[in-house]
Amino acid sequence: MTQSRLRYPMLALAMIALLAGIWAGLLRLGWGWPLLQPALPVSHGPLMVSGFLGTLIAVERAVALRERWTYLGPALSGLGALLLVLGLQGIAGPLMITLGSLGLVLIFAVIVRRHPTQYMVLMGIGALSWLAGNILWVSGKPIFEIVLWWAGFLILTIAGERLELGRLLMHSQVTQTLLLGAAGIFLAGLIITIVSLDLGTRIASVGMLGLSLWLLRYDIARRTIFKEGLPRFVALCLLSGYVWLGAAGFMGLAFGGVVAGMRYDAFLHSIFLGFVFSMIFGHAPIIFPAITGVQVSFDPRYYAYLALLHLSLLTRISGDVMISQPLRLWGGLLNGIALLLFILFNAYSVVKARRMQATVKTPVVLKRYFPGK
């Protein structure tokens, strides 16, 4: 298999993890649908964070480095997630995911060595956060004690990417230090959760608030929101995500180290759905062409799943706050539908772009065999 095609089986594994993770999340909420396999509901978090997002990010980095060995990490995390989907008990699935996260750390070690910049170091620390969370998971820690480490993987990766794009605005050193300071507070909170979940969560939440305020104030999305087409869509995704990160920070300060229940649901899904998936929605029209090698055009229908994500998440969190199970159930179901629409619309865009490329190439082929055409 050529290097350019190595990505496709891993993308397929990431999609399987996402679909299974959505189903598992709805089962956890209380929808009485087929269980598929007994352990699926408890695999919701690992499937969404490691199986889908971790594999996807690792594939993106592997494509960028263009070295065959870099595909081992996403292959391991994707296969580990598949074992969880199939319900195979034991350490095999978590261990493969952990080794996959180690692969991403090694990728960033190479990247940082070649480009020792602040934003690359920050993204590398994000990968280390994923690995640390997975090591704690394999060692027997419950998910509620280590889920913030998984959140740190995504939050610090995104913060690093936004700092990288901030070069276009030529931020002062003071401005960059403010972001790094907020990230440092967040990281300190993660480390403290090992000995005190409540205190560590509150400190990490201060860091999330700081990152949210920095991004809302200094990110380039504040300027691109006034453009048209894809730049405006991306900016709206990013800015709305930053608001959700700030909301999660407020919740973490207020709730502390919750371990289950509706407050736990509201806090975590403000991060993973409100913030992280807003970032995924915004970056997908840029990332998917880079991964698939197909240039897609912007489709205004993308706004449909973005609006549904935010409205459904507001509904879900309102149910959490008001202790209303029907609101939680329907909000969660609409969350899942928003993610499915995201998959379908972007898959359609890629297929459409491939067909258009094939159509453009056809006259060239005809000319080879029919020179008079």
C-alpha cells in the first residue's frame, strides 16, 4: 500500500469510532436502544476522544510529515478503538490506544526538533497530556479522574494551532506570554488532579477561562468573521467554541471535581461538544482536503449542523441545570444528529469534488487517444 493510501483505513477506523461513540453516548443518556455489546456505553469517552479525535489528529500529522512510520500511531489508536467497539474485554484495547498516543508524542518530538517554536511545543505538550491520561487509564484509574487529561490533549493542541496562526497578526511577546500563562495554569491544574481532583479541576478551569478570554480577544477569527464564505463560517465556529470553553471554565470553578451526574455531563460536554467539535467543524473544510488530497468548495449548508450543535447543546445543558431528563434526552439526540449531518455533508463534499476532478481530467485522456479532438 502506497503512503498516500495509508490514511484511508485509519480514517475509516476513526469514523467507526465516532459512530459507535455517538451510539454509546445516547445509551448512557438513557435512550433504550439496542445495546450492541454490554461494554459499549462505558466506552463512550475513549471512543470519542481517542478513537475518533486522537486518530484523526495523528493522521493529519502523519500526512504532514510524509514518513511511513508516522502512520503506526493512528493505526494503533484506531485498532484499539475497534477492539472497544467489538466489546473485547481486557487491557488490549486501552493498551493499543496508549501506544497510539505514544506514537503521536514521537511525531511531535520530530516536529519540535525541526521547528522548535512555542506553538509546536504547546501542541507537543497536548500530545503528552493524551499519553499521560491513557497511562493513568491503563493503570486502573477511573475515567472521571483522568478525563481532564484527555481534554488537555485537545485544548492545548487547539491553543497551539491558534497561536501558530497568530503569527499573521504578529502578536507581541507579551500577548503570546498571556496565552502561554493561561495554558500553564491549565496544565498545573491537570497535574494537581492526581492528588486532588477538586482543587486541580478548579485550577484547570481558571486556565480554561484565561484561554477562552485570550482567544476571544486576540484570535484572527475576530477579523475573518467579517469576510464571506468559508472564512466567515470558520470564524463563527471558532468564536462560538471559545464561548463554550469559557462556559466550561465557569462550570469547573463552580462545580469542582464532580465525578458523575448532570453537572459532570454539562461540564464535560461544554468542553468536548461545545468547544472541541466547534473547532472540528471549523477546521474540517481545511483538514479534510489536506488528508484526502481533494480540494472541496464551501457549502452554505454547513451552517445547518453548526446551528443544530449549539441549539441542541443548550437544550441538553438546560436539562442538566434544571434536572430535566426529557431535555437531556432530546438535547443529546440532537447532538448526535448534528454530528451525523457533519459527517454526511463533508463526505458528500469530498465525493462531489472527486467527481469534478475526474470530469476535468477526462478531456486530457481523450486527447491522448483522439488527437484530433
